[in-house]
Amino acid sequence: MSDNGARDAAIHRLNRKRGFVSYIVGAVVVSLLMVVIWALSGRGYFWPAWVMLAFVVGLVVMGINMLINKPLTDEQINREMQKGS
């Protein structure tokens, strides 16, 4: 992989990590807001758990995607270009 390719791959990985952290922060903020709304509305059935569960599913999917999907190599790109010709 060329220096530019390695740099681009590193930037891509860093952007994905930054997005993952942003997702976590957003999920925590929204979850806290839902708990506050639940508490102020008389409590009862803890419905914010469903929102939190959706966030957890999203985090798991994003985490697996970050671990499994590796950056493309020049060899993979060239091989795919050969198939298209």
C-alpha cells in the first residue's frame, strides 16, 4: 500500500472511531433525556428501556462492523477492477 493509501486508510479508521464515540455520547444524552421524561411523567412502566435497547443494538452492530470490515488494499481494488474489464 502506498504512503497516501496508508494515510487515507488511517484517516478512515480514525473517522469511524470518532463516529462511534459520537454515537455513544448521543445515545447517553438521549437515554438520560428519556429517563428524565419518564421520571417527570409519573414513572410507572419503564419505557425508556426500549430506546436504550435500540441504542445497544446499534452499538453492537457498529462495533462488529468496525472490527470485521478492514480497509481495502490496493491488491483487492486491482483484482476487482480486473473482474470488471
